[in-house]
Amino acid sequence: MSAQKRRRLEDEEDRPAKLPKTLQERETERRIIVVLEKASLETVKIGNKFELLNCDEHKPQLRKMDRDVSSARPDITHQCLLMLLDSPLNRAGRLQIYIHTTRNVLIEVNPHTRIPRTFTRFCGLMVQLLHKLSIHASDGPHKLLKVIKNPITDHLPTACPRILMSFAADQCLHPHHMIPNDEPVVFVIGAMAHGKVEIDYQTREASISEYPLSAAIACTKICCAAELKWNIL
């Protein structure tokens, strides 16, 4: 690797994402806002400690709750966050992420957040977040993850398109055609194994493939389309 490219990578790590600050910037600045709906993030007490409920480790507890085992899939949210936060779109300051859980907890994700790579460490982080309501950066006072007040619509631009991603939608489009030139747009993606997201704040529904996609792949296709449209390399 050349010295120039190495310096560029180091600068990229240190350079903060360009976040919209004023109300006008939040309403008009072009960016992708991803809402991960129906995310399975909830804690369960095992012995003297709390753990993040998941289908691999807590099948007996889920059966006692009379719950479908496949409903406890926090790994889907983990996969989506790794993809989204690592994307060039996020590093360019053009991405905002919210998580809305099945328990009606609304979480705001700071673009500077580095999500743990391993699922075990991710579970520990989510338990801490759900109990303390925020996660602070180790080198400063700002919050990387925080629980915020519902409804989600209070945190979205008022006039921008809000597109619910659904395989069952009548309209199937290439994601490139959903990205505006100079405006924000909201994509609502279900962070669950199966089923349909039922919300009341979308402006329309759309599909981006003739085939069912995982939530992480849907996130990938949307980010790639925005990077191409906005010339983010």
C-alpha cells in the first residue's frame, strides 16, 4: 500500500461524518435514512444476569413464553448494522439509522458507532443499551447509541418520501430510481426473519428485487444505489 493511500485511510478513520445540524439541513440535505422495523432486541433474565433473547440460546424460555422461536433474531439487526455502518455512504455522512424494536423501543444510531464484529459482544452491548438507555463513546461525552422518544415520525424529515420495502409490493423498481438527486429519503426495512411490516407512516411501498431478500441485502442494495447516484466512491 502506498504512503498516500495509507494516509488517506488514516484520515478517513479520524474524519467525522458530516451530520446535518440545523433544522433546514435535517429537512433538505440529501441523505438516506434507514429505519430497521420490528427488530428483535429484548432482554431475558437467566440466573442472575440479563442476556439478549435469541433463538439459538433461549429456546426453552421462548417456549415458556409461547413464542415462535424464529421471532427472536437479533442477529438480523446485527448484520444490517455492520453493513450500513461500514458503507462508504455512512463514511461520507449521508446515512442515518434508526431501530424500532418489537417492544416499541426506538433507538438512534450515531454514524460514528463501531458495532462489535462478533455476535456475542453485540448482544452484550444491546443489553447494556436497553438497560442504561444510552452508550457513550469511550473518548468523549457524545452518545453512540441512545433510546429516544416515539414516534419515529418526530425524527424524520416532514416532506420526504418514506418508502416501505416489501417483496409483496405491486411496484418493483431498481433502487437507483428511488434515490432523489438532492433530497433526503426514508427506507423502512423489516429486521425480522419473515412476515410483513405494518406501519402507518409510509408514503408508498416498493420492492427492489423479483426475489425475496434478507434485510442485510436490502440495505446493501440501497446503499450501493445511493453511492452510485451521488458519486460516492
